[in-house]
Amino acid sequence: MAREAFPPGATLISVLFSTFPLEPSLAAMLHLAALDLYRRDQGAGPVAGDVVSGRVVNLKKSLALGSIAGPAFEAELDTARGSGKVRYLLTRQGLDLMGVSPPLARVGKKAYLN
């Protein structure tokens, strides 16, 4: 699929579920936290900003939603609007655009999409 076919920002992060509306700055923060966990092949890490704090968990599995696929993450957050949960994935297209390859610990392992 050509890059132009994706909506702006969809090449980086795809939100599967959120209990509250995501501001672009929060989506960018979640993207960076997930990218860091993915690169280091870590299980979880904190996320914090001016009006948000919480934890991002690397689910260490890939998910597919139609033609969008990539590593899955979950965040439990406390914001000015209350507490909530976000499930999302980093898209393979976005990882490729950023030059990020799978962590060495997972290269060669079989990946199942279900």
C-alpha cells in the first residue's frame, strides 16, 4: 500500500481502544514511549508529562487490523480528565520510515498474528 493512502499520522501509531479522547501531544508521547520500549525490548516503562502520568506496557506481540500491523502496547494513564486506558500499536510502515528494526532478541522467532 502506498504511503499516500494512509491518513496523516497513521503511519506512526494506530489506536485500537481508548477510554478518553487522545490529544495529538498525548498520542506523540505514547508513540515515543512505545518506540523506546520496542527498541530496548523492555516490558514496561513510565510515561509522564505536564498533565499526564502513567505506565506503558509492551505486550510483546504483533497485532493486525486490516492492512495495518505492528507491535502492540497498552497504557494506563492518569490525566486531567481522569484515569484511562489506551491500547495501540506502532505500525510497521512507521517503524520502517524511522529506520527501526525488530529488537535482536526477537529476530528469527516466529511471529503469530492471533
